[in-house]
Amino acid sequence: MRRVLAAATCLVAAFLASPAPAHATTASSGAHAAYTAARRVPKVKVTYPSAIRRGRPARITYTVTHPDQFTDEALVLQTDLPRRIVSKVRFVTRPKGAKCGTQKRNSVGNYAVYCVIRSLNHTRLTMSFNVWIKTSYYGKFRSGHYWRPVTLDYGGSTRDYLDEITRKDLIGNAWIRVR
């Protein structure tokens, strides 16, 4: 991925360093600005606490920038949590047009918190939820964070879209300590 980004950066630098043609006008510089604006890359950032106290929730927040650049129709955001330690989950913020919920047991056997976002006509989307861990639990637990753009099929269910998430869609793992 870094090689692709490095190559793209070199090409853009070479394009910007080249002299403008004699027939170039201010309209062409406006077209260049429109080209660079159209090339924004969607990104997903996940924030989470490194430690929580027993009985207090851990807030996990997904922030998606430039989701309007996806060519697919929907976006799936998912967090996998160990199944025996979750007490409850409450959503704080949901994107408009999203179907959010939990699965007690997903295909891996974990507790999944998800949102299927169907309206991507925004420059920024936020999904945030609180997770309470059972008071009898001490130690560290791992949560896996995933995202994937999907194409909506006629008659497809939310479970079908969640089943499309694979290990390749992993953003990262978070280790949260419970004190």
C-alpha cells in the first residue's frame, strides 16, 4: 500500500512541477482543483480507551471521512468483542440511514456490534457506542475493528452484509484493560 501511495505522490508531484501549456487559462486551474477534490480517499478512524474502571463503559467511536467517494452503495462498520464478558451495549451516535445493532454470536463466535450505513452522501460519518463489561471481569480484552463497502442486493438481509466481512477488512485490534 505504501508503494502505491509513494508512486501516486511522485506522479502528482511531477504533474504539479510540469510547466503549464501556453493555452492554459484560469479555467484549467479550476479543473485541476476539481480533479484533486474528486480524488479524496475515504478513511476510517477508530478511537477507544486504553483502560476503563469496572462498572464504567468503554466508548468506541468510528469516524469515516469522505464516504461519498465510495462507488459501493453501503458501508459496514463492525466491532468484535469476546462473547462472555459483554454486559450491555448502547449506541451514542448513529449515522442517518444506518441500521445498527448487535449480534450475540457472529460467525467467529464473538459478540458483534455493527452498523450498515446506506446513506453515504456525507463528508463525514460518526458511529459511537458504549460497551459495559461484566463486573466480575478483570484483565485485558481484545476488540477487532472492521469496515467494508458493500453493494446492496435486492432482498439481502443485514446478516448477509455482515457475513461479507473477512479478516482482510480488519482495521486493527484494540486492547482495553479493565481495572
